[in-house]
Amino acid sequence: MPQLNPAPWFAILVFSWLVFVTILPPKVLAHTFPNEPTPQSTEKPKTEPWNWPWH
């Protein structure tokens, strides 16, 4: 039964993981977003209390 022979499948598995671990992460991490987020001000806006009649 040839599917029980681990020699070619183990080599394919190791080679594919080497590709995933060495080639793909730098390509993914080099991706830049077209819209960089702009920093927002750190001061909170002044909120006013609600003066609704609670009856």
C-alpha cells in the first residue's frame, strides 16, 4: 500500500512548512495599508449632564 510509505509525504510536509515559515511571513509583514490611521487627540471631549425631568 503506497499511501503508508512516509518517505515522499514527509519530505513534502517539511518542504511546505519551510516555505510557510521562511518565505511567507516577510511577504505578509511587508504589506502596508493604504490608509494609515491618523492619531487622535488624547483629551476627552467635555460632556454635559442631561437635565431631563425624571417624573
